[in-house]
Amino acid sequence: MKEKKNRTTWKGALCLVVIVMMLCSFTMVFAEAGELTTQCIDANEFISDPWGTVGNAISNGISTGVNVLRYGDFYRRYGDFTVTIQMGKGIEVLGPNTIVSWIRVSENGNEYYDDGKLNEYVNNLAAKYNSTETRNTFMTSYGYEISIPSTTYSWTLNQQATVNNIRNALYAHQTQTISPVWAQTPSNSSTYVEICLANQRLFLYKNGQQIMATDIVTGNTSLGRGTPAGYYTIKSKERNTVLRGVDYASHVNYWMPFNGGIGLHDATWRGRFGGTIYQYDGSHGCVNMPLDAARIAYENVSVGTPVILY
């Protein structure tokens, strides 16, 4: 009988150890997954009073016990995907630990991602990746560099739009790579107008991608009205206006001045563009464009967009 009693006691002790191990494993998941309070079991107290120690821990932590199990369930359902954010020169990866730690449960039991955590994360991205750079050269569309006045280019994260992109990726619940949204600034180098006077070509770049190339007609060089080369920025934008000079008054649909009275505009009175027209039948200094090309430019540039002529 004594041997059987001892065997029963050891079985009970073994079961107790298993229970403690289960509690510890839940606590590990609990601590990793969320910012909740746990009940710690002191080793010395457990040895001296195992049943009382475990009982007190369970009693004190019973309200969070449901949350422990719930976060374990979150890991099973939300811990199987990652979101990679392509930050230009670097990447950031949202893994299961971070993703699960952002999950919250409303009073009516709905699960959602904590916007406070999302905003904090993107704010840290902005602090890490927002930057400025000063350059004095420009790579043309023809593959060679030209000198330009020292210019500061800025990369600034649009934080709210980036938060929205990340939130959408999280609710999609699948591994994917996304891009942040960069705010447009007057010195942003990724959107600009490039004009080659010798080749009478205009190129429009938006967010680093060429979206248009067109033949143009610039200032009449035979009359000393050649369009001056240089680095400028769009000063304003107007629709349906009349450009007036000493000997002309021309209606244009799209007007984008960048250097005093010189600007980009459509020239519907012209039947041809490009070539050597500018040498004998050029403008008074403006950059004449086909109507559709002027429309595209108008829709994609903003005040402050760089205009580079060479």
C-alpha cells in the first residue's frame, strides 16, 4: 500500500510539473505576443507549497488566462505570413511576432490592428528613411551627364498613405511585398520635365518613370529669341488663357510658366513639331507642344516641379 501511495504521489507531482510547464509555455507565448500582465511562479514558493502556489497563480491570472489562449490562437491564425516593405535602398520586414502583437479585440469580440502601433511603426520608418541630398549633375535621357546648379532633392515619407498601405496588406493576410508612399515636394527629383534644345525633344518623368516624350518647338534662334538653357521650376498652372506680347495674342489651353514669361503650352496653330523649325519659325521663347502632350504635362506636373533645359 505504501509503494502504491508513493507511486500515486509521484504521479501527482509529475502532473503538477506538467501543468507548471504548460503555464510557463503559455506565459512565453503571452509575453511575446502581447503587452499583458502575467502571473509569475516563484521556484522556492512552488517547492514549499506547490498546490497553493499554482492555485494562487491561476486565481490571480484567471482573467488573463483567456487572453493567453486567445493570443496563442492569434499565432495559429495570423502567424503564417509576412509583409515586406521595399524602402528604396533598404527593406523592412513585418514578421509574425510584430503582426500578432498589433492585434486587438473590441468589446464586441471583433479583431482589429492597433492604429497606434501602425502609426508608431511608420513614424520610425520616416525617421530612418527621410533624407535630403545635394547634387550638381543631371543624367539626361540620352545617357550623358550635364552640370546644373546645386540642387537639394528630398525624399519624405507620406506617413498616412504608408500606414494605409500596410494596413491593407495586413488585412489581406498573405505574404507580400509592398511599397511606401513618398510625399511630393518642390525639390523631389523623381518628377521633372527634361528638354533637349538641340534635339527639340521634351521628356516627362513621374516618380522616376518616363511617362511621355514628344517633339517640341522652342524659341526662334534666328531672331535672337532662343529659349535659355538652365534649371527652373514650374511657377503656376492655368487653363484657357491668352498669352500676349507686342505683336501677338495667342489662346492656349494649358499654360505652365517656369522662367518669367517663358513656359510650356500647347500650340494648336502648328501642324509640325521638332526638327529645325525652331531655327527659322520658332516661338518667342516658350516651349510649344502638341495639344495632347501639353495636357499630359499639365495633369502630371505641379508648382515646384523641376524643368531642366540643356
